[in-house]
Amino acid sequence: MGSPEFEDRADDPLAGHPSTLRPLTRDLVAAVLTHRGHTVAADADGALVGRWAQGHIWFLRAGDAGELLQVRTVAAHAFPVEDVPWLHDFCNTWNRDRFWPKAFVHVDDAGQARVCGEAITDLERGVTPHQLDRLLDRGISAGCRLAAEVGRLAGTEHP
């Protein structure tokens, strides 16, 4: 990512010494994702979001100073509200067997249930672009695994 020979490029969030901790910013997240070749755009609230094979992934900052990185996946497949108890069982099993992402069920205003995943990392002391690249990559890959598993659930028989 960053390199000492680029110290003078102050407008480039990836410039600078590679081991220098930087505050977590939207521009840094966007630069790392773009550097990796991912396409993201800002949603209506200004949060970064991208589309992957079986879902959307948001890249959010939370906390008093925006120091918490949230990588939130929303699986593409929607289920009827009657499936919520079964989906809760799926999420509980997922959470028992895996660390990332935390899975949960969200029911929207239209009564559609979706499985979501969330990985949160506290970066209060800062992050290097390389560390952020790793965190984003892991959040994306774990979110894609969850969304793919939810896609396999669609159309299966359940109690």
C-alpha cells in the first residue's frame, strides 16, 4: 500500500510510510477498496456500498470518532416473515460455528426477512492501509460465504 517515496502526495490516502497508523476515514476505506479493484458507491446516507455475487456489502464507520469499522452484508435472497424462526435457528448455528460475520435476521417494512452479517473492528488507535486491506478482504469474504449459504437455503424444505 503506502510507501515512503510517495510521502509528498498528501491527497492520496494510501501514500506515506506503510507502517504509519492513520485514522479510519471513508476516503481511506474507499481508496483501499478501489486499490483492490472493488467497485463501491455512496448510498443516500453517504455510506460506501458494493454489490457482490449474492448480496450487498456496506462499509460503515461507527463510534464517537468513527473509529469502528463495520462490514455489513445483506444477503440478496428475501424470505417470507413466516420463515423468521427457522432463519433464527440458521443464524444461531452460524454464530456458534463461526466468528465472522455475526449473522442476524432483519425484517423490513414490507414484511420480507433477510439474513445479514456484520463484522466489527475497533480501530481507535488507527490502522495502516495494509491492515485495513486485510480487514476489508476478510469482511468481504466472510460476508460472501454467509450470503452464499443463505442462497443455498432458498428453496429448501424446512420445518
